[in-house]
Amino acid sequence: MNTDYARGRTFNLLMLATGHAPDEPEEAAW
């Protein structure tokens, strides 16, 4: 598994938890 993928997923979950949307469309990466 690519570490960048896991990192991006974790970052996305963190942003959702904090209620702050990421500047980059991480969801588009999936």
C-alpha cells in the first residue's frame, strides 16, 4: 500500500473530524 494514500485518507478523516475542508480535493484522488 502506498503511504501517500494512507496519509491522504488519514488527513481527509482528520479534516472531517475538525469540520474543516481540505484545500485540495482529496476525494477526487480516489
